[in-house]
Amino acid sequence: MSGVFPHIVQEQIVWEKYFSIYRRQVNLSGKLVAFDVIGHSASNFCAALVFPFDTKNKTATLVKEYYPGDNSMLYSFPGGLFDPKKHESILATAKAELNEEARLVSNEWYPLTGEQGILQDKYSRNRLHMFLALNGEKISDYDCRDAEEYIETVEDVDIHKLPEWICQGKMAVASSCLFWLGWEKLKQMRWIE
């Protein structure tokens, strides 16, 4: 590798619906290489994920939802895309997703990622912003779930089961990452040992 940083020569949207697919040409030390990169341009390439934790019972609320890429049902934490028409911030996105998917509201929020978030994948422009929400309260006037979501709320999950679920492939990468970030924060806050 030379000291010249790769730079984008050209980029165009080659397909757009839920995701956008970009054909990106990059100069890698004088060599032109093409990549297909995905992203959600309408969400400013931002999504929020929430780890809802009950400090009294040491349990989490997850969702079990349909993953079309794998055609399977997996456990995950509530999450969704930033919508600049509805959300004034990424935290507002997190709160809305907790309401919609987990049927909870919380007044105790802790960011688990820096302001930039974490890059979703090598071939993605999306950044994930992860939060810990403590002691959520059940609500009956929750927002409707998105039409394409096939979701079941799973309450009172012993968080000590989650490492095994992750190893068994029952959770996808983003929720697995959120679990470990949340686990460390909960230990730091002395809610778990």
C-alpha cells in the first residue's frame, strides 16, 4: 500500500427502492476499481438500535422478526431508520422504534456509540447508532409497525442467554454488536456483574 489514500472518482445510483445501490469507482493507487455499495439515502444513512434493559429483573426486551435476506426469523433489538420528516434526531428515532417495536417508553437513555455511529458493513454507507434504554414502561398507545415488518415482541429475556443465541446464529451482527456494547455499559454501571 502506498501513502495515497483511495479516492472516489465517480458514483452513481444504479438502483433505488428501499435501499439504494451505488456503483462507486475508486482510484486505489492508480488502479480504477468498481464497488457496489448500499445505503439508505432517505435516512441520511443513519439507523438506530435500542437495547431495552430492566434493571430490577436483569432482563431485556427483544423482537423476533422476519429477515428476508435469510428467509428466517431471528431475534434482534428494536431498531429502524432515521426519518428526517419524523425525527429531529437519531435519539428520537431510537425512542420511536422502542415505542413501535417493543411497545415501551423509557426516560433513561445512554448512547453506546460515538456521534458518527458504527459502519454497518464494508459495502454499506449506513451508520448504526446504538443506545441502552433502562426500565422501559409498557404502553398501550404505541405507534403502528411498518407494513413490511413481521414482528413479535419477546419480553423478559434473561440476558445471560444472549451470548449463546449469538453463537447459535439466532441474532444478526448489528444486534450482536449492540448486545456486547450494552453488556459492557451495564457492567460499568454496576447493573450486572
